[in-house]
Amino acid sequence: MDQYQVLIVGAGPVGSRIATELALRDISVLLVEEHSEIGRPFQCAGLVNPSSMEIVGLTESILQNIDGAKIHSPSGTMVQVGTEGRVRTHVVCRKRFDQGVTRQAQEAGAHLWLLCHPLEVETNPEGHNVILMREGKKVEVKCKLLIGADGAHSWVRRTFKMGRPTEMMVGFQSEVVGYESEDNWLQMYSGDAVAAGLFAWVIPSGLGTHRIGVWAKPEDLNGRSVEELYDTLLDHPLWRERFSNCKEIARYCGPIPCGVIKKPCKNRILLIGDAAGMAKPTTGGGIGPGFNQVAAIIEKLTKAINADKLSEKSLNSICKPYKELKKDQAKARALRDLLVTSPSDEQLDSHFEMFNRKDVLELINSEGDIEHPVILGMALLRKVPKFRKLAVKAGIKIIFA
């Protein structure tokens, strides 16, 4: 029987990141991935913020730098957020990025098994005996700690009945040729017809292609599918001309878990990344929050592994930073619902008219940060007279979030 201190299920960026940090601290790590290659299938928008990129240094994976977003109201009012020449985020080749993070884990000493997934697990006071299917054969592995980094439909989370994320969004995206735009700006679209309480996007990839996508909460779709929102966007009277020459070369669809689960750990079990519901409710991004999660717990987790103190009580203590992350998510969700999800299209148009004022744009560009949307949201409610009526409602939402 193979023996490791830690078995990590899922070799995506967050699973590979924690594998790197543990291996660098001389923890024996096995990283298993069900697919035949890292970075496939590709199921997200492919944006990585500068702080996350700085952690891993994989600049060779960057396809395009993004300075900001041009956001369109339901009736066509455009608000430009960002400053030319100031990079807000990076568009990456997810295959290169993911493989780069996994390669760092291997170079640090972690072992990687591809075409491998867990079938069953037997837990005892000393750890877990996990039956894995590896390249068509059953293999048994013993570990002290089992980490689930296996995404939105986490096998680890389901097997140990650890609950569900607060929200499970549905995302749909295509890769197209034939769309023309400024390479360093995102295009974002709002309105019930194309975004159902959130937004749709067009992201330049720097390779002559663009990623067009939508995401929504199932309860906001009113019987529609996300593909229908996507089709409506491409044929919308205001926008169809810019999409008229688009030709699809790929399609992707997948879940987006937002909201840290109630029980991210049990005896000798820990969830991270999407498996724990770490994606941001404002953008759906999961890499930044996942990396932050790893950084917040790694030192205490390493000590606990070496001391073999991995009870639920011990892991709960290590995971105290999750509470702050969950609180930040709840505040961001409350402000998102107040300013974007709940308003009608007419109210959104009114909001956009206010956003487009010079003084408000200056406030947005000075306070705006994709990683900290609550700071901007509170600044808008506090400093923009038209939004002061919403401030009391926002306060109540945030207090009880």
C-alpha cells in the first residue's frame, strides 16, 4: 500500500498550489487528477488577477493584459471602468497556467497521478485508506489527511456529507473568431434578457479569439437555459452587429460554487477552492480566493500534519480564516444583489446613468478593485447622493449577511 501524509484529490490550480506549499515544507503529498492532462477541460473565463500571478510567477501563460471593462446597461448606456495602461487582470491560457502550477508542485516534491480518481474510502483513527482507480486498475493509498480540491461537484464533499455552497451558479462560454474589440478591455452586458441578474462578458484572448460567456443563478433563469441567454446576447438588437461575424470554435459549460460551505473540514478531511465554495459571488472567479485560502492556513496546517493533530476540532481552529472569507463573500453578495441582481432593467439603466457621471467614475476608478468589491460598493452608497436611499437597506443586508 502506498503511504503519504496528504492525499489531494484534484490537480487544478488550487489543489496544485497547496500541494506545492506542503511539499516545500517536506510533507509527503500525492496529487491525483481524473483527466489525462492538466488544464483540460477548460471551464472558466481564464482571468487571473495580478496578485495571484505574482504568487506563481507564470507570466508566460499570459495571453492578454486587461486594463478595465466597458459595461453596458440594458438600454445601451456604456460605463468605462479602469484606466488605460493600468493592468487590472490577466487573460491566461488555462492549460499553460494550470500545468505550470502543477509542475511547481512536482518540482517541490509532490507526486502526481493522472487518469486517477477515488472510488471509496475507509476511515480509521490513524487516517484513511483510499481505493483509487488509476489507469483502469484499483490501487489502495493510505494517508493521514485527505484534501478535497475536486471542484464544484466534489467527490470528497459528497462522500463525507459536508454540505453545499451557498449558491451554485451555472456558467456557459464559447470561444469565437471574428469579433473585433480593443484588446485590453473587457466588454460586459447587463439586463434580464442576456444576463438574468448578473452579467455577460466578452474577453479578448490575445490570439485573435474572444471568449463570450454568461452566468446566472438557476432561480433567476425563469425556465430558460444559459445557452438561451447567450443566443439572445448574440442576436440582441443593440449588439447583434458586433457579433455578426463571430464563428464558434469551442463551447464550455459548468457550475460555479459561491459561498463557503458550513463544514469545510471533518476529522482528517479538508476542502479547498471550489470544493469549499470559494468562488467570488461578484465575478465567479475562484483562483484568487483559493490561493488566499492556501496562504491563510498553510503554516498551521503544516504543523498539525507533522504533529498528527488532524481532528475536526484542530482543523476547525486552523480554518478560522475561512470565517472572514465567508463574511466577505456574504457582504459582496448582499451588495451585488442590491445593486445588480434585484433591480429591474429600468432601475439598472438609472444606476448606469449615475455611474457615468464624471465624479462617480472618478470614485469608481479610485476605489474600484476586482478583489475587494465591498469597499467600492460601500463608497458608492456613502458618497453618491442617489444611492443613499439604498444605504439603509444595504446596511441591513450586510449586518445580517
